[in-house]
Amino acid sequence: MFNTAISMVQDHGMAEDIAQEVFVTVYKSILSFNEKSSISTWIYRITVNKCLDHLRAANRKKKTGLFSQLFNKDTGIPLVQEPDFIHPGIVLERREQAKYLFAAIETLPDTQKTVFVLAHIEELSQKDISEIMNLSVKAVESLLQRAKANLRKKLGDVYDRRKKQ
């Protein structure tokens, strides 16, 4: 739960809060678990939904100052901030690359972000992801392909900017 949460929200404290909320939800709802899916799938679904709820709430707060955060108010030049999130499971020599990857993941739409995190960080099968997200396997495949394409573009842009510096 915590690993999924930290990969999605990229904030240690918020991930801990989400993990606690998931435990409480599981405890309160265990008797209503209908066994149509495995218990782990059910817990993943709760975790993903809690993460998405937190991200939506955080995004509502961020939108008020979005343009002032993206552009220099005097020059209108875009401000490029180096990402500061470091996933705790990343080895030291790959942290620089991981920071940019997680910053790019953060910009994906929620469904693409969820599919990518579950597939490539949690290493779940597309079948499991389809059960967690209540989608068809084809829909998961499509979302995963779009997420990868978006990440290639975003990371290519970062690479090009860094090369010019």
C-alpha cells in the first residue's frame, strides 16, 4: 500500500496518511468484501482510489497559482524547476534519472498515471490492473501505451533542455 501510495502521490507524509486511511477502510469494510476479486486486488483498488482523491484535492489547491508557478511574471519565460521527489526504492546512482521520471509521471492524467505505476513500479499484470481499475484489459493496454508515449515525449523534452544548457 505504502509503495503504491508514494509512487502515485510522491510525498512521504501523504503516502503514510493514505496507507493509514486504507488500513482503516479495510478494517471497517472487511465484512462487506464480496470476494469477486482477490483481497489484494480489493486493497489495491482502495489504495488507488485514496491516492486519486488526495491528488484531486491537492490539484484543486494548486490551480489557483498555476500560471504564476509556470512562468516568470516579469519576463513571461517558463520556469523549469528540477524535480525534488526521490522514490525511496531507487538506488543512489539512478536517483537523478528517477527524479525526472517521477516528475514526468506526475504530469500524466490520473488513469495513465495509475496504470503506469501499477504496471511498472508495482509490477502487476494487466489483468490485475484491469480488475483494480474496473477496466477491460484492452483499455489498460491502451492507457499504458498512451502513458509511455507521453512519458517519452516529456522525458525527451527534459533531455533536450538539459543538453542545451
